[in-house]
Amino acid sequence: MSKESEAAASEPSRRSTYWLLQAGLYKRNQGRITRQVTFGAVLFCVAFGGWRLGQEIGGWGLLAAAGPRLARALEIGIPLALVAAGTWFAYRLVNYPRFADFLIAVEAEMAKVSWPTRSELIRSSVVVIVVILGLAIVLFGYDAFWKTLLRLLRVGGG
């Protein structure tokens, strides 16, 4: 392998981690709503995970030997550090060029959608709910029929 092809092969790996260290915004004014909602959703997941981790660390009791003050500091500090890292990752994720271009395209396509009126939405929702309830009743009938038939034939462990 030549030196040029080795350099070209290592370049994508360098570029793929470099985006995490940048602070700039990619295409600042495009796809703002979609990117903000995506950032909020990722941040919510990260924050919820940090909160649950804090609860789990407190329940382990492994840190109790370190002393109550240090244990409490670690119980809060570790999840906070992970949430801070997750927040930075979420920020960089919505500004990663390929992902940001995808979100920009999603917002552009959503603008083209013809949304139903309120009355169309209500009618369609009622149709869906009625069909689901109807199918549930039919399945309940089949279940009751087969259960009764199998019980009469004394098949199964019931």
C-alpha cells in the first residue's frame, strides 16, 4: 500500500472524530425547528438516563465505604458529568453535516405535506378507533369460542 492511499484511508477516521471538537453551527438558519426538536429529544433521553443512573448508584451502596459526603458527591457528580457529555454530543449531533442535512431535508419535506383539517382528522380518528374496537371484539369472540370448544373436548391443561 502506498503512502498516499494509507493517508487517504486514515483521513475519514480523523474527520469523523474531528466534528465532535468543533463548536460552530452547520447551516445555521436551515432546518432550525427539526434540529431543535431533535436536540431536545436526545437531551431528554440523556437527562433521563442520568437521573436513573443517579438513582441506581445511590441504591448500590458501593460508595458508602468512601464516606457519606464523597458518596453523595459521586452519586450526583457521575450522572452530571455524563449528562454534560451527552448534551455536548447532542449539540454536535444536530450539527454533524450528514445528519444536519438529513434533518434539513426532513423539515423541507414536512413543509410540503398537506395536513388534514380538524374535521377530517376527527373523522379519520373515529374510523380508526371503531375498526380497532371491532377487531378486538372479533378476536375476543374467536378466543372465547376456541377456549370453550377446547374445554369441552378436555384438551390442554385448563
